[in-house]
Amino acid sequence: MRQQRKKLADVITEQLESMILDGSLLAGQKLPPERELALKFDVSRPSLREAIGNLQARGLVERKQGGGTFVNRNLNAAMKDPLMDLVSKRPETQFDLLEFRHALEGMSAYYAALRGQPEDIDALTQALNELPSPHVSESKRGQAEALGQFYIIMARASHNELARLTFEALKDNLGYAMLLDTVAQDPLAPTEIELDQAADLLIPNITPLFWSFRLMVALGFFFILATGYAFYLSSRRQITQNPRFLRVLMYSWPLPWVACELGWFVAEYGRQPWIIDGVLPTANAVSGLEIWQVAATLLGFTVLYGVLIYIEVRLMLKTIAQGPDSTQLVAPPASMQGAQPALGK
């Protein structure tokens, strides 16, 4: 039986699908205008519109009124969501990403060597040359991004589209594997004990966060009530008649600083072990400065601000000792001169 010939629109649909699969059209990217695509495929615009309609029906593209046609931004969502759900619910399975990455990288390297074209080899060579040198002073974040880009290019060179799509879907979640750098002697071959230690890093210490946050909120309410009560007394001109309240305010001068520090503690301690959640652990983001460099910087700031504080305090004490300038004192109105202070009723 003679095979039925494909419709022209179906052929264009397959070509556009291939462009999406091989990365020529990325998620969220706007498709070229219909006139340009029609010339590229050498077809009529009605056939092209039918092909784009097929892609839209399959959820691969979306049309925006007056804005054109775009590749669906959530193209990889179906591949990403189940793994993200697993990662978020069971921290210990985050290290399955490490094993999966090793398998994926090995497979991609094998097929890249088997199927890679000259342009693929050139792209790999360029990406390899652009990798930062692994010195302590280099940015860990930059190294991670460059290395991730290298592996994506390698996956493209393998011409296995499932490998490339999977790698791109998982690249933002591989930061969990970097937690092994802080506990494992060999992050590429961690032991069960090291995996457990790395998983324990994801379990926060609740007690200091619990009390720090509540103390910070309590101080905030105290400031609101104190300000409101002070405003009430001032409006009735009774603020000076409440020495106990004034004494409380005087002894409360360091509390705003305490509340501020508690807020910083909640923010900084609460996000551990991440400096970028799920992407970059704090231990991998530290600078390469030596201890003496950090100490010298702290000492320099301490001396500088110490000298400034000393100068300011000396100037304040000198001004206080001089007292008010008698030439700038304002004489009371004539109607008040000689008047006796009113006795309390």
C-alpha cells in the first residue's frame, strides 16, 4: 500500500519541533516573524500558520496578542517539578543528584566523543579554555557557572536531546552536591557517613532562631508603645513629670542596636548553609583572603572609627564645658519680666 504523503504543515511542524529540541529555539524565546519563517522554509504563510497552530495545541508555543509567538517558558517544567518535589521533601535524596550528575556527564562525554562534529569540538574547547583556574582566590560561584555551562555544551555535543534537556532542567539544583565539599575528603566518592553529615547541614538549629526572632519582635512592640506613650505625655506637657519613664528611655538607648543585630542574626543564621538558596553553599562562597588580610582590614577600620569617635567626644565635651553663648541668649518678653512663677493649683 502506498504510504500517504505528509502535509506541508506537518513537515514544518516537525522542523520547528527539531529547532526547539536542539536548542535553536529556547524556552521563552520569540519566534521570528511569519514572513521570515515562510522564506526560510520556502512555504506559504497559511501553511506556516497551521504549523504554528499545531505547536500551540501541543503546548510548545504560545501566542501573545500583539506581541508575537513565543516558545513556552515552562517547557522543562514537566521534567523539573517531580525532582524538585522530591528534593524539597527529603533532604537526603538531594545527594542522589550527585550520582545522577556523574552518570549523565559520563554518558554525555561518551556520545560527544562518538558523535561530536567539528563545531561541537570547537565549542567544547572554547568552554574548557574559559574555565577559571581552580585557585583559592577565584570565585567559587564563577567556577560553578562556567563548569555548568561546559557540561551543557558537552551534552549538546552528544546530540542526545534528552540528556541536554535533563541537564538544563537540573543545572540549578546541583548546588546541593556542593555541600559535600565541606565534609567529604573526596566529593566525587563520598562515604555514607559524609553523606549523612552533609544532609545534617540542611537541618537548622531552631532554638536560637525561635528566641531571636521573638525578642526582636518584642523590642519592636516596645518601641512602638514607648513612642506612643511619650507622644501622649508630650502632648499634655507632662513628659518631665514622669522621671521613671524617662529613666526607662535613658536605659533603653542600646535596644534599637540589639533589635537590629537580632534581625541580622535571624537573616544570616537562618539561611545557612546557603548563601544562594539551593545553588551556592556558604562554605563555597568564602573569599580567598588570608587571615592576616582580614585582621588587617578589621584593625584598620577599628583604628579609623576609633579616632573619629575620640575626636567627636572631645569636641562634644569641649562644647559642653564652654556652656551656652551669652551673646546668643534671648531675653524673655517684657510682659514676663518680673512675673512670679504660678503655683500649682
